[in-house]
Amino acid sequence: MRPQKVNDEELLISLTKVFRERGYEGTSIKELSDLTGLKKASLYHRFPNGKQEMAASVLEYIGKWVADNIFHAFTNEADTYKTRLKNGMFQIRKLYEGGKNPCILKALSTQNGMELFHQSISKGMKEWVAAFINLGLSMEFTKQMAEEKAIQTLIDIQGSLILSKTLDNATIFESTLKKIENRYS
């Protein structure tokens, strides 16, 4: 058997890039093939269920990265809440390249994407909220206050990503993250 031309992680990073930029509906197999450097047949060999399986694999890959890096940072009880906040926000900046990358949950939540991936997208959003609730509770916020701040934080992150991308101004994202840091300081 020949070695794979593109390893799994490289492939998922490339697929993520396309889905982030074009969404589920806007992404063609040709674009996926072109960006990954794999022929369509090779993509179908790796993902027999086609584009839907590719997008589901991207959601799983990003979900694991977020859990290992962002959620872990916010919930690591060995750290003070200030260290949790600092580490978690650093990882958020990294995930979205300082506001240059759109959110994969948003990108896959339009048209058929929401129908196909609703469960994964809903799970992801709930995990984001839970991570920020955990951070708030570690700061001794009431449960209600921690939940309100967590939901507002997720709204702020998502909104700033959309504005940063559409206005081609990543400083909007950075400014929003600083406000979030102040909210939890």
C-alpha cells in the first residue's frame, strides 16, 4: 500500500479552511479537492459518504481541539481563575487567528448544514457556554450571573468574528476579547 499523500491532520486542516470560508452549501468537492491536493477519488476513498462526512470530521476535529485547548484552559482547577482566563483567551485568539478565521460552527449552521449538523453545533455551543459558566463559578459568580455572562460572552465572540470578517478589521475581535477579559477580571 502506498503512503498517504496527505496525512489526516493536514487534510482536516485544509478541509476546515474551505468549510470556514465557504460554508457547507458553498463548498464544492472540486474546491475541497483543489485545496487538499487530493483527487476527488482519493477524497471519496478517505470519506466514503462525501462532503457530509468531511464536514462532520471537521466538526469533530475542531471540537476536540477546542476541548483540549480552550475548555481545558477554562476548567483547569489546578490554575487560578486569572490563569484560566489568560490561557483560555490565548487559545481563543489562536483558534480564530486573532479574528481572521470564521467560526466553523457558524459556517456550517446555514441552510442544509444546520439540518445535517444541528446536534453537533448545538453540543458545541453548549460546551462553550459551560466552559464560561465554569470560569464564572470559579470566580464566585452566582450560577445565574455566570450563565448570563457566559451567554453574552459567546454572543460577543461570534458577533465580533462576523464583524471582523465582513469589515476586514480583526481589531474588532481583539477589542471584544479585551472586553471579555475585563468582564471576568
